[in-house]
Amino acid sequence: QHEPINDSRRGFLTGTVGKSVSILSTLLLSTPSSAFDNRLDDRYADALATTGSQPKDLGVATRKSRTEGSYKGLKMCGNSPNCLASSNPKADLPVRTIPGWNGGSIKDVKKVIDTYEVGQNDIDGGGFKVMEYDEKEQYLYVQFQSYKAGYIDDFECWFNPASGKYDVRSSSRVGYSDLGVNKLRLDYIAGRLKKEFKWDI
């Protein structure tokens, strides 16, 4: 017969396992996230990044509208002032809904992103990465990262056949205020599209 584990041994084993799990969890949480290759430099590349979780409902979908039942397009912003979007009816969220962009092709947007100036206006110093690009569906999804804290923002652009315009969305994942970062990013992209490809924005 096996020797029964007495209370002291059971307590020792339980405590040891508990401490091991706690240490392992700490190590996993403390692992620096992979920095984007095109960041300004490696000064904060190994720092713990507050990336937040990628939203599961990005992309083009039929969504609920607060005022018109439903709409097809990009996700509407939430209640925090760290997001701007153009797909949803403006009456749903007037303060964070912007007009769509008039332009030629999603290829133009991709060209601007491919030559995006990391660190422009002191934002996006952590670099960026194109996560999805579909010429046929006229859709582009890019992640941008802040320089020090490693915050990840999600940018999307999609040609909306119903309006004949390009819908855009730029949003932070964590926090409340973005200190104007998403607007600066959209203004930069829009400015280059106007100048280089004659978009009407």
C-alpha cells in the first residue's frame, strides 16, 4: 500500500505547486512582445509592451446601428474618445464619426502605408505592420505601435460600394484618451493621399 500523504506533506506540495504556477505566470506576463521591425530604434524594443488584445470583430460586417437598425461596414467606435470611424451612421455617434474619403484605389492607401513615416508628429515610433491587404475586397488593416509604452492601435480602410467612398477607422485598444494620436494618424494618411494621388478628403 502507498503511504498516505499527511497534512504537512500535502501542505508542502500544495504550496510548492502554487508558488511554481505563480512564478511561471509572472515569467509569461513579463515576456516582452515582439517589436515591429520598422520601429524608430531599439531603445525601448525590450520594454514590456501594453499592447492590449486585438479586437475580434474588426473587418467588414453587418452591424447594429443605434439609429437606423443596421449598417454594413467597419466597427463603430465605443464610448472612449480614442477612436474615429466613418462607416456607421453619423447620428449613432456624432462626436467620433467622420466623413468617408473620396479616392481612386486601395492601392493608393497601401502605397502611403508602405512608406509611412514612423515617428511623424511624434507618434507611431514603435513602427507598424500590415496585417491584412485584399485588393479585390478593397480592404486594408494595419497595426501601429507607440514608441515607449508599446500601445497598439488598429487602422482599417475599406471601399464602401453603398456610399462610393472609402470608410476608415483608427482606434486605440487600451486607455481612455489617445491624446489625439488617431486623428494625427488619419490626417497624415489623408494628407498624403490628397497630395500624391489627388484624393478628395
